[in-house]
Amino acid sequence: MVKEEIITSKDNGRIKELRKLQTKKHRKKADQFLIEGEHLVTEAILHNQKIHNVVLLEDYDYSHLDLSDIDLILVNEEVMNSLSTLETPPGIVAAISYSAPSKSSNRVLLLDFIQDPGNLGTLIRTADAFGFSKVILSPDTVDAYSGKVLRSAQGSTFHIEMDVMDTAEAIESFDGMVLGTSLKEAVPFENIAVNDTPLMLVLGNEGRGLEEELLDKADQRVKIEMPGDSESLNVAISGGILMHYFKA
């Protein structure tokens, strides 16, 4: 139920608590994060994410959204600007907790030390598109629940299982074929026959790739052959090519 009062102060207690969720430290502590924009809010509702509250610009038309039984907070433009990380705030922000979906496949994407939010969001979105139902992130990978990653993922965050785990431990505990990307001692990915075998695809940091100790744990090193003059591909592009080939 919407409260008639419109919050007009950035120093309001509830607003200050919500604003803390702009930092990774407080996101982790509260087990909550902020999403911005009608598309992400709609995706969160459709995919049964736990929505703690929705903040609305005072004149925002939400009549077409199913926000029943959700705590709604009306704010003025100044307060909305303080909660948004966008140059032009969308007028709707929600605080939610992530809930993994129940669907699963035999395809897993493992990401080690990915640092660019755009790359991570694109990889999550691509994993969703090609049936990689689980994405595991190393602890030093950029926060998957930051605004830039969430916007880049375009709602796919809510479609797949997300987990944070030590990379070596994740590889060692996986019951299936593990492919690590490398330019050294690697075979073209088209030479790998997977069929219905459970598969884990491991991608590394944008600059250094996967470390040798991790590659040594993989069942096979794979590469993308490039007839052109470029020495390497962006990790999100590489991941897209490989996930399409090895799709579920």
C-alpha cells in the first residue's frame, strides 16, 4: 500500500539505508541490492525475486505493474536522484534479495577474476541465452549485483543460478568435462566432442587470462582460431562464441 507522504529529504532514515546498497560492503551485509528501471523490476517480479520495497518518483505511473503486497515508497526528484546511479534516473528503484531459479542444465560457466562490469553482465546474459544455467564467480570477480553489471545483464541475473566460489575448488568439485581457455598448448574448440556430457567452461581475466595452475586442473585447453591480425578477443566475445558452440 502506498503511503501518502512523499519523502523529500535525502537524509530520511529509510533513504539513507537504501543508499548504502550502492556499495558492495553493504550489499553483502544486508543480502540486498538495488535495481533500477521498469524492465529489471518487472523481471524481478516475474522470476520470484524477494522484493523488499519499491521506490517511485512521486508522479510515476505504475498502474500497469503488479506491485500489490509490496512496500512502496514515494519520493521527490532530489531523493530519487540520490538513489540512482544513472544520469537520468528511471523513476523506479527496488531493493531486492537474489533467489536462484529451480531450472538447471548440464552447462556451467566459471569466471575467474573478471573485472569489467560490462563484460560480466554480457557474459551472464549470454550464458542465459545459450542454456548455461549456472554461473560461478571467483571471489575477486567484480560484484555481480552492482548497477552496471545488472543493467548489462538485462534481467538474466534472475534467470540463472549465481554462486561465488574459489575457482580451483569449483573445477575440482565439478563432475564432468572442464574446458579452460588458453592460447598455449590448446586445441581449436571445434575439435572437442561434448554431446550430453556435463560441461564447465572456464574464462579468465581480461588481461592475463587463466593462470597456469587453473589450466592444469582443466581436462582440456581450448582456443578460438583467428585468421585475422588481432592477437586476442574480448573475454565477453570469446565467451559468446564458445557458449554458442557448446550450448545446452
